[in-house]
Amino acid sequence: MPESATPLGHPARQTSEAELVRRVRDGEHDLFYELIRPYERRVYSAAFAILRNTADAEDAAQEAILKAFKHIRQFREEARFSTWLIQIAVNEARMRRRKDHADLMEPIADRPDESGVYTPRDFADWREIPSEALERKEIREKLAEALASLGEIYREVFVLRDMQHLSIEETAETLEISTASAKTRLLRARLMLRDLLAPGLGGPWMSRLSFEKGAKPW
Amino acid sequence: MVVNCEQVWHEVSDYLDGEVGVELRAAMDEHLRACKGCSSLLAGMRNVVSLYGDERMVEAPLGFSYRLQRRLEENSHPTRRTFFGWAVAAAATVLVAGSFEAARSYGLGRTPRSAHAQAGNHVPPDLMVLVYPEGKTFHAAGCPFILDKKNLRPVAAQEAQREGYVPCVRCMKQYLS
């Protein structure tokens, strides 16, 4: 079982994390992996949410973890280590994305359009998707596809706040935007995902979302 | 204070995060009790947040930890790095050359040890897997199919494939399609 990556860890765990940070700083480099192990998947998934490509995400995640290792002296102890690590990963992934798309125009979906009036697409009863459904790989993939279909500015905020469990202030700081902007984007991201998944489990979104050519609706 | 549907749509995310003031919260509670549409919107958003926030949504590819540890090892011992780097590069050259050779004769390697098994797709070449001499498949550590096996040998996936091993249907499922 993977260790819990929740911020509200057991006190003993927090102590041992602070202790690990100190020992790595003091030169026990071999302990660094022990320190980041509980968060390595989160680092990957943060990079993946931004780059949307497994190979690029793995490379960015590795690079981010190496940077954390090289700059561990810059880590301020009053911050959460996991948040610091995720912030490095997000910066690394965003930098790569900028490099790769420097010559491309910003997609329409990513243009700031935060003032538009929103009307829910499907206003009927919500059909609950139970958390047990996440045991199924195809459900996890479909959820990931729905997320990938959001514009960049919405996806980033949603991933940091709702998947990486950063606070709204930490999210805003990481993305270098105001707290108010972060809140507005989060609202829009949550609403868009809610609309996409509104028909419930087994609803049309299960096939509609597929980007594969020629995917059949049955 | 009274709120309408549009105001609820605007505040629902903050409401969910407990970030609205007492007065607004009370007004929204009142509205949500009476408005089916808005309460469905809130239910949906709550469901979305809880699904995506689940630990199971956070996945990394098989072999990610291994490759990360190896990269960290290379970087945390700068004095050894040069030699290690050369050794890895040399080994990789041999492996790559070998795999080209094998690829010419038969797909991924030698004839598979099992006539019924499928060859794997996109198996990371340096993924460390386990094989045993009389077996036909390669496995991830901890796979229940190899718990009672003796003489398990760790080997890079690429090498295992060259030796004719194919991915285990249980623990290497994602490479079989």
C-alpha cells in the first residue's frame, strides 16, 4: 500500500520527515529517496496533468525531483515539503510546455474568459458516481480524459487544488496568479467537469470523451 | 438575504470549500433546500471533487520508481557518476545492438517460450523484472504468480524479452493489448 500523502500526517511522520530533510541537508544523500518516496506518484501526476504525455511527464518529474535534491537547502521548514516538491514539478512542467509550444498560438480554450455567464448544461438529477468505480481502469482513464479536455488555465488550478490538495493560496502562489483568479478558475473547472460527467456512470460521456479515432459508442 | 440560482452557481465552489460567510451560507442553504437544480449541481460538484481527489487517481507508469531511483543514484554520487555513466552507456549500446539483431529475426526477440502467450507492447526496456529458468513469463516483484518460485533472477525487461520471456498476464497486464 502506498503511504498516505495527505498533509495532515501523523505527528511522528511529520517529525521523521523534518528529520529526514535535516539529515539529507547534512550530507546523507542516500536518504533523499526515502524523503520523496511518499510523493513520487503525486509529482508525476502533477507533471502529467500539465504535459498530458507520459514520457514528457516522467522526464519532467525526474528532473523536478533532482532539482529538489540539488536545492534542498532552499527549502523553508515552515512550508510543507510535499507542497514545495509539487511546486517545483509544476514549474518544471510549465517551463517545458512553454518551450515546446513557444511558436504556437494559445488555444482558444485557454484564453482567459472568466467573466462569461455560466449556465449548467445538464440541470437534471445528479447520478452519483461511486468511489468504488475508481477501481476500474477505464473509469480512471475517462476521468483523466475529461480533465485533459479542459483548457490549461482551468486544468492547472483544478489539479493543484483538488488532486494535489494544495490550499487555494498555495495554488495561486504556484501559478503566480491572484487568489481571486484561482478561485474563479477553480469554480469554472469544477463546473465544466461536473457538466462533462453529468449523465453519470455508463452515460454517453463514457464513449463521447474518447479521443480515439473511430471509437464506437457501444 | 435571498440568493437566486445564478448567485448559487457563482458561489457553489467556495460554498463547497467552506469559504463563504455565515450570512451567505445561510441564504444558500435556504435556496438549496428548495431548488432541485442547484442541489443537483452541488451534489455533482461534490462528487467530482471527491472522485478526482481520490488517491487512486494518482498513478505513475510501471517502473517509474525504479528509473527515478537509478537517476537519483547517478546524481547523488558525482564521483562515481563518470564511471557509472560510461558503464550504463556501454551496456545500453550492447543491448541496443543486440536487440536490433534480435528484431531482425523475430519481433521482440527469440521465439516466445509459450506458444499461447502474447508478446508485450511498449514494455520499458530497462524495467527490472523477475524471471525463473523453467518459466515462460516475466513478472513484477510481488506478483502472486511467483511467490513460490525459486531461482528468481532480476533482469531488464528488454533482456527478458530477448530470452523469449513474455509479460505475465496478471502483473504486466498493461503491456498486453
